[in-house]
Amino acid sequence: MQAVLDVGIVGAGPVGLCMAALLLRRGLDVAVFEKRAGAGSQSRAIGIHPPALAVLESIGAAVPLIGSGVQIRGGTAYSAGRKVGSLDFGLPGAEYPFILSVPQAVTLAVLEDRVAQLGSGVLHRGVEVLDSAPTDGGLLVRGRRADGAGPAEPFEARCRFLVAADGARSGLRAALGVTPAVRSYPDHYLMGDFHDGTPYGSEAVLFLEPPGIVECFPLPGGIRRWVVRIGSPDGEPSASGLAALIEERTGALVDPASNSMLSAFGVTSRLAPAMVHGRTVLIGDAAHELSPIGGQGMNLGWLDAAALAPLLERMVRAERGRTDPTLHTELAELERARLRAARKASRQAGINMALGRPMPPPVLRLRNAIVGRVVRRPAVAGFVARRFTMH
């Protein structure tokens, strides 16, 4: 690539593609570099929160995603077969009074389509970015290109600015020498998608049980996702084993033969000490990996992109000769604000996990009784709903 790009983006996940669309809408020359040859089919991140839907609306992606998803307008917690309490996600005045549940593969397809409509030849698959080096007026991006049919070839591109959206194991973050603060949690989970034979409809449901929490969420196509806390890592998860745990703790019967996704995972958080490194900015999981419990990580990355896009546009315009003396100050404030948001989301995820840990039955009953009384207060219920929906 001989021309100098305004912005190079590393990573074609949900955050990288959203970043590209936001910048293309602002008239910038953008390229996205993705080391995978094809789009992923995984469906781990499914929840899209209202503030993120507003970002997606700005790039024309909200309508197709809403048309492809399930609107979760509330949630209910049960314990020992009894209702503990409910939350209504339809906050007064909310533009999107729901959390949208969409398989990640569908989200990626919609975002990739929007990028293709906004700019031709923006996405470059099979390109692994290894590092970058300062050059006159920008960065020299270095890597390798491989199509799977032969040996990898060296790859170079030039850009004014670089955005690292290459995930929690960010290679670009490592190449910059950035060491995130890492925290490991004692929580492990089994997760799987099954045919939904429950009476819960489009509602999210939590089961607060002595051996640990069970969560379930609706997905399009009559599917329900189940997440079960377990005491130790499961190296060989099975659909039948997960179904047995679900039945044991909740009484719900799921058909192991209907399983369409299965995963076992532990929880680690990573927080980079800074997002801005010269002409390179880390966003999404490259800057702040959160626990998936609560589903805020992908949404936080989209909010990073939305905050960064207007500043990147101004930075590019300044590079083209329009001076803007406030840029460095505003970029530093953006970094502080986004890292504050990441720490807040991490604390919320920690609370979510703590609420789901094993507990002696008498203590659990007392805790549930207190929680049930508290969430019946409208002011408290509204506060908790705002926290869960990232308002």
C-alpha cells in the first residue's frame, strides 16, 4: 500500500469495524487489517446496550441489528423456585428501552456490510500487523500477509494514526511494550446455547442458588443461552454435562442434542495504564478486558470508538494544515474518561460475579430477602437498571 492512510485500524472485530464506519462517515481514508482470513462464526458477545445502540444508529447499523435480534426489556431473579425480584430495562425517556440480544456473528456481518457500503476496499483480511515505526508525518505499519495458499509475505502500510482494536491478547499492544494490569478471579463458567423450551419468552432470568448462579438469555431463532457458574475449570465441557447442571440447579430441562454453542471460561481482567501511545490509540479489549459477566466489554469498546472518532478527524485535519491547539488536551481528557469508564465497568462486573458465587443456604435466603425488598423500591430499581444497561 503506497498511499498514506489517515487511520489504520488493527482488528476487524465488532470494535474495529465500528471504528472504521465512524471514521468513513467523517470522510477519512481508512483501512482495517485483520489477520484472520475469514469472518468468525463465534457467538460469545450477544448483548448490545442502549448507549451502544445509539452509536450503531449513527453508522446505520442499529436498524438491521434490531431487526435481527431479541429485545430484552427486563429480567427476573429466582431462588429455590421463588421469585426474588424483577428489573424493568425500559427507563423513562430511553430511546432504546431494552438490551438487544444478537449473535456476535450477525453483529459482525452487519458491521462489515456497513463498512463495505461506506468505503471500497477498506477491509484487508489475512494481514497480521506486527509493529509500527515512526516515519515522516506518521507511522510505518509492518506485518505479514498470508492467504493460506503459500508462505507469508512482508506487508507495509503508511498511516497518520493507528488504532489497535485487536482484542484482549493485542499483539500491537505488546509490540508497543505496554503491560496491562492483570487481575484473575476465582470464577469459572460453562456456557451453551440450546433450544428454548422455557416459559420465559424474551426475558433474562437469573437463578440465585447455593452452588452458584445460573443465568439465561433469549437469542433469535428460539434459542436460549445458559451460563452456569462452576467451582473449577472444565477442560472438557459437554452439552449433556451443562444440561445436567441446569436441571439440578433450576429444574429447567434443556435438550443436549439441540446444543449449538458450548464454551468453558475463566475470568481475567486487563487494564492498560494508558490508551494513547504517540500516534497509536488502544481501544476495546486491547485497552481494557472485562469479565464477560454483565456483557459490557463489547459495548465499552463501541463507546471508546464513538468518543475517539471526532478527535481523530480533527487530528487528521490538523495534519493537513489546520492547526488545532486544544487537541492534545482533549485527547488526554478522553483517555482519562474512557479509563474511568473501564474501571467502573470492571467494578460492576466484579459485583455481578460476587452475587453469583456459592453461598450457604441460610445466608443466601437472607441475602435474597434483602435484595428482593430493596429492588421493590422504584428509585433503587431504576438505579440498578441504569447500571445494568450502561446508562
